[in-house]
Amino acid sequence: MSCGCSNISNDGKAIVDLVRSKGKEEMLLAVPHEIKCSCNNIFIMTKLVDKCPKCQMTYGVTPCSSKNKDNVKAADINY
């Protein structure tokens, strides 16, 4: 994503904002991740920006770091 995503913080909102600013929020992950949400619901994250279907917590990850589940960060509910 030649946008300096390696310089971005671990802040979920900043990650989601960056991905959205590049128009990549609907891009599918090469490796879908099983996410345990803060509401304890488990869902499969399939896009760079995705939401928990139970509580609507938004999660994001940059394309260049999307293969590692540890890089997925929570932003906020309905962010």
C-alpha cells in the first residue's frame, strides 16, 4: 500500500482511517482471521476493515500486515 503503513501506530482508529483513505476497506484478506471480539463473540474477519456481527465493534488491519492476526486492531463500535 505504498502509503507509509509501516509507520502507523497500533491505534485501531488510525489503522481504519488509513485503510479507508486509500479506498481499501473492502479488500479481502489473503488469510481470514478468527477474531475474539471484546464482547466475547468469535467471528471470521474477511476484509481489511470488518465488524463484529454481534456488537458492531470495528476492526482493521493494513494490507502489508494483514497476514498476521496480531496486527488486527479494534477501533470502536460502529467506527
